Amino acid sequence: MALHMFHDLTLEVQQDRPDVGAELAWLLQNLSFVPTPALARQPCLRLTVHRQAHPPSLPVQAREVLRAEGLCGLEHGDNFYLTEGTSLLHLQPGKGQGTAHLVPAFVQQPQLLRQQFWTVGLLKLLRPLGLYGLHAAGIVTHPDRSILLVGGSGSGKSTLTIGLVRQGCGYLSDDALLLRQQPEGVEALTFRKPFSIDEDVAADYAELPLGEARGASSGKRKRWVDIQDVYAEQYRPRCRPSILLFPRIVAAAQSTVYPLNRPQALGYLLTHSGSHLFDRHTMGQQLETLKNLVQQTTQYELRAGRDLYAHPSRLLHLLHAAEGGTKWPE
């Protein structure tokens, strides 16, 4: 049995063989779960991992509710079943617990598919606790100025985030965050820790200890790096967003920002909130959280030109101008 802290939550992992959970433990660390000794309070989440010859049969009444990225999800009552084709993860999100039944062929599946299997399962368990995934990067320019760059792969989030970190900004993540409603407003929490860099531009990041190239869901080869190895003092585990920025790369020398109205921003947020994870039990609370996030922020579309690649801090000047010249802390 092992315990992992995720911000103020605790996950208990039990496994019947020491080798079964090695990859899961590695993934948990990359998803900001921190190994911890025994705690006085009861864990919020429990995950049991079994190695067996065959997974259990699915209930005949289970209906398919998810098919994405090589995974299939089925639902029956308050039970959720996730499979990548060989093994089965049985979740009871309302109880905060899950049981993984892994067959020997599971380790022969592509690494990216195995990671998706665990990640989707964890996100389903976190939803009843009020934590909802968002495909976004998080940048902190000042204690009261935090930016979420919301967009899919290829929108320039990682490049811009790393560029601003090099300029001294704080950071949460370059790609994956969780949102949670708090009494003082919606907060963003770090989820995936390593940053990813396209393999073909890795030479531009000589100061970073890049890992080996891995396949990504976009089809590109990525080099992962734990950016805290170099910029540890700038890491922020959470922030209260004040600006939502929806970037897209354009073939232009100069970048521009344009204000968005709240319905547009909410639509974009829904698009990048992992819609395949929505469920009837938590969809209403998630939508309310997204609405509150829009209300507490200003929203812009960023059309990112070539200038931001060379001078990422120009983004702060663009936002300063877009906000009518109000003081923008450097």
C-alpha cells in the first residue's frame, strides 16, 4: 500500500504485486501526486491494482458512453468501466474508489495508451470532488495576475509558456490543469508537471534537461522535461485566474489580441474541458464552475505571430494595451 498527496487530497494505492504499480507510481508523480507517509485522516480516493489472467466480465446492461484515444468507457448505474482492449478499470466515482484488473498483455500496449488508461480513470475519480480537467497552460505574472492559455495541441501554449518562464514568470503547467470552485472564486491547480517540447525544436532549449522522445496524442514526437529542475523557484501549485487567453498560431509577423464575449469564452472552455469525460452526475457542477471562471476573468483571443517566439514578453504589453493601459505588473 502506498499513499500519494494531490494538493489537499490523498490517494491510497494497493497492489497485489510490487512490479504491478511501478508505472502507475511514475505516472502519478508526473500528474503532481506526491508520495507521502501514513496520514492520520482517511484517504479521499482509493485505487486497487490486481494482476490476473482475465478481466471480469462487464454487466450486460452496461452502455457505452465514451470512445476516444483508444479507450472505451461504459456505464451501469453508478459504476464506470474503462478498457483499452485488454484490461479493465472498474470505477465507483461516487465512493472515490476504483479497481484495476490488468492482464499480462496490458504491458505490451503502447505507453501512451497505458498512460491514458490511468489518467482518464483518475480524472473520473476526481470529478465528484469538484475537480475538472482543462486543456490549458497556467502563467503567473504577479500575485494578482494569472493567465490561463486555453487550447489544444498545436495552439502554441507550450512555446509561449516556456518563453514567459524564461522571462521570469511563474508557472503551473504548459498543458493540463484542474479547475475547482472555492469560496473566493475558481482556482486552477497544477495537474501534469512535465512540459513537452516538439522534438524538431529541442535544440532551442539547450538549458533544459530534456528527456527521451515520446509519442503524443497529436502524432508528433515530444521531449518531456521537468522544468522545475531549472526553474524551481517560479513554480506555483495553484492560482486564481484573472485572464483567459485562447491562442492560435497565425502566419503573421506581429501578434494581436482581440476581446471575446462571455458566451464565446464559455463555448471555447467547454471544447477544451475533455468533453468525453462529462457525465450526468457532475456536468451541472462543472458547467457552473466554468461560468464562474468566465465571470471572474477577462477573455481574449490571441493570434500569435512570429514576434512572440522571439519576444514572448510582448504578450504582456499586448494585454496591457487591450486592458486600456491599466497598470500591468512586470
